[in-house]
Amino acid sequence: MGHDMTASAAPEFAADDAPSIHHYDEFIDGFAALMETRGVPRAAGRIFSYLQVSEPAEQTAAQISQALGISLGTVSGMTRLLMNAGWVRRSTRRGERQAVYRAAEGTMTLAVDGVMEPIRRARALTSRGLELMAGRPDAARARLRDLNDVYRFFEEWFPMILEQWHRRGEKET
Amino acid sequence: MGHDMTASAAPEFAADDAPSIHHYDEFIDGFAALMETRGVPRAAGRIFSYLQVSEPAEQTAAQISQALGISLGTVSGMTRLLMNAGWVRRSTRRGERQAVYRAAEGTMTLAVDGVMEPIRRARALTSRGLELMAGRPDAARARLRDLNDVYRFFEEWFPMILEQWHRRGEKET
DNA sequence: CGGCGATTTCAGTCTTGACAGAAATCTGCG
DNA sequence: CGCAGATTTCTGTCAAGACTGAAATCGCCG
């Protein structure tokens, strides 16, 4: 599994007999739609999903633009967004003018990071809320305490979950 | 008409010297903003957050509207949304015209349900994607396999996490 | 019934932001 | 230098949907 694909393949061509662009539409559009419900722009979701199935894995902005039918300007903006989130990597080989994008590795770490941050912010807010309710009756504070407990629980347990993940197979990314 | 609706049924906890409406703005607006990033309308997030700290816990539509400065029409629509999601309950006491809303209990179960559903959909999509890549080289399918593994992992482990939660504290549902 | 408060529905307004396309900027090369 | 492709930035358009306020509906009470 350590071997790369052909090193001297003509970059203008898609991988040998890879399926046509629309073969993966069901996955690409479906997954993009799911990401959209989580606040990710549709075009960004499409790019991310496309980079999970594209052949070759590394794609230029022009290839992405053409494959998904979105403008180069949008590709530029959305890839930046995806790179900031850590989901996509860009690299540019020396001597090559055009950069290539690929799906980032370490999917699990990425997923956990993406979920831990909102949890931390939520817990900070419920903690602050509990401070603001300092003088109030215990019964009144119960709702916020419950919320706070939930977030604290996840904050504690996610590292252990990650550990389980790394332990289960040695397929670490 | 002398409205002698004497507090025959005393509220769970008195609103007597409860802090002014704006005392919790920091929490309410902050938490609503956080929910907004997850696709929840701002007004809905405010209502949810308000119902975590309001005194009494049960509030009428008119009270919510006034406390948060949002129209009654919006309160109607957003409470419906929150009730569908299971985060808010409505009850109407017999002989009473107006209904009251309150935060739903079982916060942890609610949170887990809210996270499990997207995970299931995501895994269904990555599985489908893997089917579509059936004939492709293993190296090409590696990205989707990784994604699929992550979702499968969470699907397996979340029930165990929930069990841990119920075991640790014997207080909540 | 008929009235009235409570609630929902509906139509219109307005903001947000996703996206395309054009212009501007960048980068290495002849 | 200056060209040419690649990339980013910028501006304008457009659609989605959040929210308001008014009208319609509901449900209880006299």
C-alpha cells in the first residue's frame, strides 16, 4: 500500500478508465446536502465530497470547477474555507504552476476536532449561565446544570473515545 | 373584571425576585448564536435558551414574546420547530386558555439523538459511495473507507457512551 | 349563539450569503 | 521585461428564509 500511482501520468487526463463524472452524483450531492444542514455551503460540500472519490485523488482547481460545474472564483473561496477547516490540503509541486487539492488525511481526528470545539463553547456558556444564576433556587438552576453536565461529559469522554479508536485497528491515518 | 386568578396552583418556583430580563442576555444571545451556527434560526435559539433560565420555568407565548422582543407569530413558528425537534414541550392546563412552554427534560438523550441521526445518514451515504466505487482500485477507495469507518465507529460506540452516562449519575433520565 | 382572548396562518419585507463572472494580482518562464 | 496561465479578489445578482404584522382560525366562556 505504500506505492503511489503512476508518477508520470499525463496530468490533463483523468485516471485510466475512471467512471464518468456523474457516476458519483448520488454520493456527492447527497453528502453535500448533509453537510449543508450543518452550515457548510453547498459548493464547499460538493468539493469536499468530490475529493473523496476523484481519480486521481489530487485535482486542480480547473478540474474541480469543470467536474462540478462551479466557477473558478467559487472554487477558490470554498477551497480556502475547507483548508481553514482542515478538511482539504493544497500542494503545489515545484516547477508546476497549478496547485492541486486533495482530501486531508486523519479523518477521525478531524471529525473529533470539529465536534469538540462547539462543545467547549457550549459548556463555557452554560457555565457562565450558572454563574449568572448564582443566587437562584436550586430547582431553577437544574435545567442549566443538566445542560452543563452533558457538555462536561462529552468533554471528558471524547479523548477516551479517540484512544479507543486508535487502539482498535492499527490503521491510524 | 377582577382577575382573581389566585395562585391556587403555586408555580414550581416563584418568580418573585427573579433577575431582570436582561440579566441573562449574555447566556441567551451567546447560546443562540452558537445554535445558529448549527442551523437553528436565531429566534428559536433564543427561545430555547430563555426556557433554560426563565422563572418560572413554564412560560406563555406572550411572556416569551415580550421577554425576547419577538413577535407572537414567530414564537408560534419557532416553538413548533423546537417541539418537533423535541427540545421544548408544551402543555395546557385544563380550564386554561393559554398554553405554556418549558424546556424538555432528558437533555442527554436529546443531544445524542440529535447527533446520531446525521451520523447514520452520513454512513449510509459513504456506504453507498463505496458501492459505486466497487470496481475501483483499493487505493482510490481508501478515502471513503476511512470516512465510513469513522461513522461506523460512532454508530457502535454511542450506545455505550449513553450507558456510561446513565451509570455515572443516577439522577437523570 | 356571540364575544373574546389565544394561537396559527399568511403575505410581504428585508437581510444574508451563496455564487458567477470580470477584473486584478500573482508567478514563473522565455 | 513582459507574457500567459493560474489564482484571488471584487462586484453584482439572485434566492432562501427569518421575521413582522395583520388576518383568519380556534376554543372556551357567559
